[in-house]
Amino acid sequence: MFFRKLFGRKKAKTSRADRGMLLFDHTSDVIQAENILKAEGWTIKVMGPPPEIQRGCDLVVEFPLMEQMRILETLKSAKVHPVDVVPVTGPLLSPVDLFHTKDFGEYLMVRAANMKITIEKKSRMIVNISGGGCPDVPFLADQLTGKILEDAPQPREIGHTLCGYALQLAYEEIKRQCL
């Protein structure tokens, strides 16, 4: 007791041992799995895979491990099949957060995977879309740049590649941060 008061309590390390990762060959499978599982009310998150288990595509679906059988049944009934299911057993197997935020004072930038969206904070106007390498990035930039965040079309409605999907994630995150 004396030492706790003197040195304070140790912060509990956040464990992800109750989480698992669904691995897929193709990004389209990840997007489909995310849509199905969220529609069914599951608490899941699309993330980047740790390098040790990266296969197929650059995304994994993190899910509650205790629900593995029910989640796999849900996906099987929708004909979506992960190539592997991996429990998060330690820090080296933790999925990587896709979001990185940079505050430039008047501007805020959010990167999700390889796509970035930057807004002017005061007006919430989208001033830049960049990244990717997919053929629809110039089109996405043209359609979004110069628009107020709330009035801009959602990237997933107008883009159909991994870059459009990643930009949708960045778009949702920057909207969340601006609320």
C-alpha cells in the first residue's frame, strides 16, 4: 500500500487477447465482410495486418474472438470466406491502426492506409486529396477538393478501388474528429 501511494499504480496494459483477425486474399472480400458484419451488429474494425501474418491483401478484420464461430457462420452464409483466422496473442501480432492524423494549425490531415484527406479546420473545406496510385484517385480528388466536408460526396459512392475504400475510412475519421 505504501509503495502504491509513493510510486502510483501501474497502468494496466491494454490486452487484445480477446480479439482475432480475419485474413482475406482480396480487398473486396474485406469490404464485403465489413459490410455484412456491421449490418449484423458485430463490433469489428478494419485494420492493417502485422507483417508476420500479411497475406493476400493489406487489410484484416479485427473481431471479438469469443464470437468466432458465429461470425464465421455469418460470413459463410453470405459466401464470404476468410483465408485464415488468427488470434491476437501478443503485441507482435496486433493489427496496425490504419489512421494517422497530423494537425498543421489551420489544416488537419487524416491518412488511412495510403490515402490522405486534408481540410481547412475553420471552414471544413476539403483542400487536398492525395495518395494511392489507383486510377480513380484523380477523379476522387476532383470531386471532393473545394467542397465542404458535410456537402462532399462519400468516397465509397464514387470510387471503386482500394484507394476509394481507404479514402472513405479517412473521410469518416476526419468527420468524426471534426464533430
